[in-house]
Amino acid sequence: MDVLVVPPAAQRDEKAVQMLSAWVAENGLHCTMKIGMWRDNGHDEAESWGILLADVVRHVANAMRDKYGEDPAATASMIADSLLEELGDPTSETKGGFQSGVN
């Protein structure tokens, strides 16, 4: 199993919250998500997830700049295009269900 490190800021912050974990396993995507935190705090859940995912795209674009010299704006645009295409015409079906709770 190939596990990523917990970011240093999350290790330092006792109020840190893990919102998303994504795994490629058994030929598919498997995710755990913290659903409801924003709604429980008076925010629009869907809009807040959109902001989080946009931040993730920017982090990926910056990482690709640092690792491969790619232009972050072009990378972010390509990711956005791919995302919209995949939402409109999925390459595979989404399986599984929502389970509540923590380990």
C-alpha cells in the first residue's frame, strides 16, 4: 500500500480536518469524504466542495510546475476541461454508497 504523508500544517493544527481521501484500488476509484461539515456550520455544502476541489486543482497545477516545469494556468485549464468532459460523459459508472462514521 502506497500512503501519502500528512501535511506538516495538518500535523501542527489540532483542529485540522481530513476532508477527502482518494484511492485507486481494484481497478477503480475509492473515496472517503467528510460530508456535512460545511452545512453543519451554516455554509452551502456543494459550493464549499467546489471551492475545495478548485483549490486541489491549483495545488496539482503548482505541483506539476515544480516537478515537470508545466505552466500552472495551462495545467489547471486542462484539468477543468477534463473534469467537465468526465462529468458530462463518464468513462465509468460510479459505484458504492455513502457510509457515515470515522475510524
